Amino acid sequence: MPRGTHPKKEVRDAVEYAKEHGWRVAEAGGGHVFCTLLCPLKSREGHRFFVHSTPQNPGNHAKRLKDLVDKCEHNDNQNQQGEEEP
């Protein structure tokens, strides 16, 4: 991870969950964002999630991240160039 590990266990576990599903971790530009998670689709249409450094409620923040990962239709996509499979 770019800036070490997240201080909140729930969020740290959710980031690992996303990585296990093919999501990529991108470094944050600073401020309140710890890192940015990018879905497996490598195009503008791919999903992204900003992981906050100090979320108001870490449990809810982690749950939202896991829900987005579960709902992302690009998780099982083997063709990651932004093209539809035949």
C-alpha cells in the first residue's frame, strides 16, 4: 500500500478484500484520501473508490467499499482492456 497500512482494521480488511477481487490501489494525492481503489476494468468506465484516512465511521466506510466491490460487474472480466468479450 502506498502510505503503509490503514490505521483502522475494518478499512484495512476491506482494502485487502478489494485487492483479492482484482482491484488496484493507486496512491492518493494527499489530503483526506488515504488511497484510491480502481476496479479491474482499466478504462474511464471503471469504478473507483476513495479510501479516507480518517472516516467518520470506519465500519460503514468498509461496508460501502465491500458492497461496491461485490456489485462491480468488472470483477470477473478476464479482458481488462475495456473491451467487451465475444
